[in-house]
Amino acid sequence: LNNHNHNHHFRHADSTASPPSSAVAKISHLKAVVLGGAPASEEDDVVLPSHDYSRQALVPSQQKYLEMYKASIENPAGFWSGIASSEFYWKQRWGDQVYSENLDVRRGNIKIEWFKGGITNVCYNCLDRNIGAGLADKIALYWESNEPGFDATLTYSQLLQRVCQLANYLRSVGVRKGDAVVVYLPMLMELPITMLACARIGAVHSVVFAGFSSESLAQRIVDCKPKVVITCNAVKRGPKTIFLKDIVDAALIDSDNQGISREKTKWKEGRDIWWEDVVPKYPTSCDVEWVDAEDPLFLLYTSGSTGKPKGVLHTTGGYMVYTATTFKYAFDYKDSDVYWCTADCGWITGHSYVTYGPMLNGATVLLYEGAPSYPDPGRCWDIVDKYKVTIFYTTPTLVRSLIRDGDEASYFSNLYVTRYSRKSLRVLGSAGEPINPIGGSRCPISDTWWQTETGGFMITPLPGAWPQKPGSATFPFFGVQPVIVDEKGVELDGECSGYLCVKSSWPGAFRTLYGDHERYETTYFKPFPGYYFTGDGCRRDKDGYHWLTGRVDDVINVSGRRIGTAEVESALVSHPQCAEAAVVGVEHQVKGQGIYAFVTPVEGISYSEELRKSLTLTVRTQIGAFAAPDKIHWAPALPKTRSGKIMRRILRKIAARQLDELGDTSTLTDPGVVDQLIKLADT
Ligand code: WT7
């Protein structure tokens, strides 16, 4: 990411590249891109892969991509079983059917199964299999502390030993196949170790992002009833110390206050044990629990349009094959790569592309414990140089926050960047939000579109294969059939824009919402019968490139983190002085979207700074600091229809200050409410 040069409309990643050859195959809307003519818009701003890059890439051309894509769509069973059997270890092969699915609510319950009857283990495939293939002494994990100068490494065989010790410990306290384990850890090596240890014994991990509050943690503990909770006493993030065990204690309804040292950490005898005292006493080898491909691997809670988080359930075989394959192709992975993904393991990115995808490929993974701009905004590039990172996968928010923390617009040319060489970088990845076109003059950028539910990348460039359009996630990954439908669910063709759905299943798809299959069907499969509905809007341009246009439901994307507006609303209305609240997303310079809350206090309570602070605190304690509203807008009343529905469309326009686009307000019970709101906008 080295310069913000967005002037030319037609660029080569280096100067020697030649234009791609013209169209070859046609698969529904997909076609090869033919370039030429005067660029008229963003859509026409094309970056060609460099010749040298393409030559060494796993998928070196559009033709090759189209060939593989076509094979994956025409014969999914053959395509995926070929990969599954040649690249993974199976104790026993799956049955006659590679997959079976019903994605149509009109034909009965939704069901997705891949490799059913196949017996395997994801931890075995990440560690034992790679060690057997000669990677025993390869670095599996580099760990870089928040404090510069503190670091650690584990080779694949050392990692296996650490995983086995924990797996043995978990077994010794009665954790069995199918039992849940909640993990509330920052980015320490213990986090992937725990995930892999659970996978080894068939336990189902549920990692809760360590930025969630004790109340959110408690809600998840109550839902999945774990046998064990794994945490640490405290962590430093930037200059701040966060006492994680306090939060866990509070979640387990028993809390006090204390310092960071071990002596001062509050303890409950008979319930708590110190990992460092107990786990290393266990044997360094541990038998694998062989599981069915459709046995659960993990649960991960995510936000939807109602207040209650959804426990997204992923299973073993399909997820394994899908994350490994997407990782390999989207980052054009080579054995010599050093890979750094800045995501936290508390989100899906940390599951699929910190732990499982890379480890299944035997990659060297860097974990960074701390804040990206600590002690200064050059830290990321310092880390890149220190470990000679070749693949860097991050979020647009991180890039934007570095630009802000650095010297504004000149960030990419200022010392925070230029004092580091960054020459090891080969591929850049971006996820979670639309990325503003940045840099791209040397490294290909993979703008990966996907979701917690999809398990892995769905629409993503393959570096080297396609000319890219900065800001577009480009084309579907193998086996994925994105469709764009109108409100009636009619599939649109050619250049179009509408709701993004997916036709037929892919191995990495989630199988259910934990304990609530009905909600799974209602949320994802009922809106457009026959399809999986993503919740996103999407435009397809004349060349077949996909441009994600944001959520079309009540979910907002703040710093690439998913937050349900209903969750924030229910936290706000739980405040004794809040009568009503409505939350919408609003454009935010750094976070992508910010949280904008309209709040009506109860009768007799007046607006005050104090109330604002206290409302914010309520959200922080109920959800977590990352969900705190960026703006609280006082509302004498909310605009409602005669049936009592809040008109969010109008609130969104007021929040964005697009006051001339309010549209029709005549269906409101009291159209005067809108004027009142506008008057109070900046108080
Ligand atoms: C939502 C899913 C980090 C990826 C997994 C996050 C948005 C995701 C992109 C992208 C534009 C994107 C969508 C999606 N999103 N990737 N490349 N361009 N928007 O998973 O937390 O479940 O969020 O993130 O709105 O639905 P998640």
C-alpha cells in the first residue's frame, strides 16, 4: 500500500505487462474482459496483473480461471471431491454422495451436507499431516507482542505438542466430542492452540471476541453451555491494560477488581486453574478423535436484524476443504510465504484465515497481539519488515485509521511508511467492507467478499488471473454461483443491481443456527425461495464484475465488525431514562459506517451530556466498547407510520444530513416529528 495514485484509468501492476487476451468461455453472466476504449467511470478503471506475477501464479490467466470455474459449477461433486481426496487426510472416505442439499424452503427443510460419512479431523490435517510431509521444523506461528521487542515462535512440531497438552487437559476434565468450550482470549498463541486442541478432541469451540462485555459473554455462555471457559488474566492493547478475567468472572456472576499480576488475579479455588501451571504437565501427544465430516467444528456468534445474536454453526469436512482452498488461491499461496492477517480470532476471519485456512496449507502465520498504531502508526510496516511478511490481509478500516493517525493525506508518503522497506510484500488482501481504491501499484490486492455464514471467500480476485477493478470484489470463487435478484426474487441478467443471493451450496456454508434451525430458514432461505440470501446489495457491471453496495437489512458494518442495530437499540432502551431508541448506520471516515442513535428520553427527563454519557456506558457494558454510538441524536419522538413502524429510511437520511432526500413523509402519523428532529440535529 504505497501510494494513493488513482489518476490513470488503465494501469499495469508493472510497466511490462500486456493486455489480457479476449473472451473465451461464457458461463451465465461470466465473461472474460476485453479492454479498450476511453474509461468513463470507476467501473472502467482496470489494473492488469503484471506479466511476471501472472507467470508464477497458481491461476495464471482468465482462461485458466474460467476453465476451473466452469468445471466447479458443472460438476461440483467431481471438483470438490478431487481436491478433498488429494489434499487432505481422511480416515475413511465419504459415502456415495459427495454432497446433498436442499436450499428451497418450498421443498422441505433446508439441508446442506458435504462429504457426509467421511471421517477426518481438522487438527490432524493442520498439524500431523503437515509434519508428516516434512514441515516439522517449519515455523507455524510467529507471535509479536504489543510491546516492541517481545516475541515468540512455534514450529509445527512444537505447536502440535502444545495443542496435545491442552487437548489432554481438556479430556481430563471431562470435555468430550460435541461439548462446547468458550474461548475469551486476546491474540496470544494460546488462542489458535485452543481452537486446534478442541478440534483434536471433537469439542466445539466458541470463540468470543475479547472486546465483548461480560453481559455479551454471559449471553453466549448461557446459549451454548460450555464445559470450560478459557481466558487470560489481562492483556495490553496499546498503552491500555484490559483485565479479561474480571470480565469473565463478571460473566460467571462473581466479580471483583484487581491488578495485572498473577498474585493479584482474583481466584476461585475449585473452579479456576492456571494454564501455565497445569497444562504443561500433560503429555505432548494425544490421540485424535476421528469425526464425521458433518460433525460440528465450531460455533461463532454473529449479529442479525434482531437483538439476539445468532450462533453460526460450521461443520468439519466442507469447512476444512473450503477454507484451505480459498486461502491457497485467493492469496496465491507459496510454501515460502510469511502470512499476516490482522483480524482477531474472535471473528470469522480469524477462524478461517488466521487459524484453519493457513495451517491446513502448512503456512507460517504471524499473530500480532497489539494495536496497529502502537507505539506509532508505523508499527504494521515495522512488523512486515521484521518478519519479511509476504501476504498481508487486513481491513479497509485499519488502513484508514493509519492514514488518520499518520499525517493525514500524506500518510503513504510520510515516514511512518517510507522508513520501512515493505519489499517482502507480494499480495495484499482486504475484507469486510468495500475498500476505497488505494495503492495497487506493485502488489495485487484481493478484495475478498464473504461472511461469517459463508465460512470462506465467495467473491474474490485471484491475483494473477484477472485484471482488477479497484473497489470491486470481482468474480466468484470456484463452486460459488452468485445471483442478483430483484424484490420479487427474479434473477437479473447482465448489467444489473439488486439483492445478492447464492444459488446452490458450497462446502464452506454454515449448516444451521445453533439451536434454532427455524431462524436459519427464515432469515436466509425464505426471503428469496430457492436461494441463500446474503443480506447484501450488489451491482454487476457490464464486464461481469461484482460491486458490493452494503447491507440491505438492519445490520451495520462498523470497522468491518458486524453489529445489529436492534442489539444497540435494546441496550439503549434498557437504560431507565430511555423511552425509545432507533439506530441507523451512517457513513464514517475511518470506520466505514458509524453508529447513529436517535433517543427519546422518558417523560420528564431532559437532554443532557450526562445522560448521553450514561447511555453510551450502558451500550459499552451490555455489548462492548466497539458498539458504543458515535452520535446520540435527541428525539422528542420518532417518525412512525400509522401502524407504528419506525421509518428508518427517513432516519437514515436525517443522520446523513441528506435533508432534501427525505422522500414522502405523508404516511407518518405525525409528519411534524421530522422537522423537530432536524432542528435538534446538532444539539
Ligand atoms: C458482511 C459480513 C471480513 C469478511 C467476513 C466478515 C460485508 C464483507 C466485504 C467486501 C464489501 C463486505 C458485507 C457482508 N463485507 N466483505 N469485500 N466488500 N463488503 O464477515 O462479520 O459476517 O460480515 O461484511 O456486508 O454481508 P461478517
